[in-house]
Amino acid sequence: MHAIVVTDPAAGTEGMTLTEIPLPHASENDVIVRVEASGFTPGELAWPGTWTDRAGKDRTPSVPGHEFAGVVTELGYGTTGLSIGQRVFGLADWTRNGTLAEFTAVEARNLAPLPADVDSVTAASLPISGLTAWQGLFVHGNLEAGQRILVHGAAGGVGSLVTQLAREAGAHVIGTGRGADREAALGYGAHSFVDLETEDLTAVGLVNLVFDVIGGEIGDASVDLIQPGGTLVTIAGPPTRQPQNGRAIFFVVEADRAQLTEIAHRVREGRLRTRVGLVAPLSAAVDAFNPGARPRGKTIITLS
């Protein structure tokens, strides 16, 4: 089958090549999926799992990409909840070959059924951003109606979904970002917006929850905005300090079938919009991931 592979951690996206590799086989509890669309996060080339297996051994050449939508073509022993021919989407394991390939092997529990009226490109843009938003808000942040939430990067891939989910949950949403992102953030449902380049973040006042995707000085300054009993959740790295009378949590997104199903349900009903940027075929994937060429939004690779 055709796939994108990487072999050199130092080469970044410039080290990507399109080549032929053997078809995957379904191990116990696996399914084989014919990939229709795949998402890719440039930062994953710095993740240890891209280059080593669970035992820490080199596994290059590796197939990157972890988000995808497709059709089940084979069931491994012990698989439950899925059937051959079923449309699915989900999140592939971090330490196995990924989804920038015509076929991929993935644990069945990492997949959710994909409704017929949700297209594959949209579905492939959802797993990492959607699950990150859901878990940060409701699993780690315990968001409740009426609370005030500060969403950094509110117009970005993760932040736009955080903004929409928080607004729907009845929270008062304050978005942040660059000035050029103001209208987009308000369009996703933020009640107000702070330009991090020109406006004073402390003017926001105290909030119940901060969702941080930026880290650094912005993440550190946000710790002081947590009111007693509040929470800062971040995906940017372990927090350097804890809020007074509150907590700061760093988490890594995990696959979850029930949460993916909830996300797909909201997309079907028009209650949740994802931000897709460039859509390109597998033959153009290497060029699509040139850091200087990517537009705003999620880059999605389509496969026939």
C-alpha cells in the first residue's frame, strides 16, 4: 500500500516521503481500516512515540498521522462493537504506525461509528482537537453552567471547539488570541475577546476555569486568574506553579469511543464546527506539510 513515512527525527517534515509499505495485519482487539481521510499534527514529529515503540525500541520507518476516518475492512480476534463495512473515525495509538496510509491497524476501542451524514474530511479533523476540548472541559475542568472560562487560542483548532462546547454548556466564555482572531473567536461563541498582543490579560478578572493551549508566560500569568476552587487545564506542558486555593492540570488526550460519539452527534446537528484548512491527496501530502505552506485550520489528507 502507499503511505507517508518518516525516518529521521532531525529532518522534520522535510524528511517525509511517499512510498510503498506492506499492508498491516489485525492483531488481537485490532481492526483494519481503509483510510478515507487523515489528520496530521506537525508537533508529532517531536513525540517519542513517532520514533519508538512502547518498549522504547526504534520503529522507523514510521507512518505519522493519528486522526482519521474510514471503513472497517478486517476484524481481529476479540474485537467488539464494530463490523466490517462500517464507517468509523478515531484516534490511532501514539506508538504504532499511523494513518497517513491507505490502510491502518488500530485498537477497536479507539474508534467510534461515523454517521453517514458526517463527511470523512470533517471527521478526520475532530479526534485530537475534539477529544482534547471535551476532556479538558468536562473530565479535568469539571465545567458547569454559569461559570466563567478563559480560552486561550479561542480561534484555533482546539480553542474553537473549546469555545463552542463551553458556550453550549452555559459558561461565560472569554477568548484570547491575536487581534486578527477576534471576529473568528466571537463567531465561535466567545462572549468577549482579549488581544494578547495589545490588551491587559489581568483585566479579565478571576475565572473558574482557564483552558491553556499556549503555555509560557501566558500560561504562567493565567495561574493568577484562577478563583478559589478553580482550575487551569493545559496541554502546553506541566505547569510551573499551582494557583492559590485552586489547581493546575496538564493532560495528554486519550481515545474515548463515548466522547467521540458525543462529538459526532453535535457535528451532525450543526452544534459544533471544526476548522479545516488545506485538503490535499496523499500524493501531495509532503508538500502539504511544508511548514511555510500550511494555511490556518487543520490540514487533511484524503485517500481513495
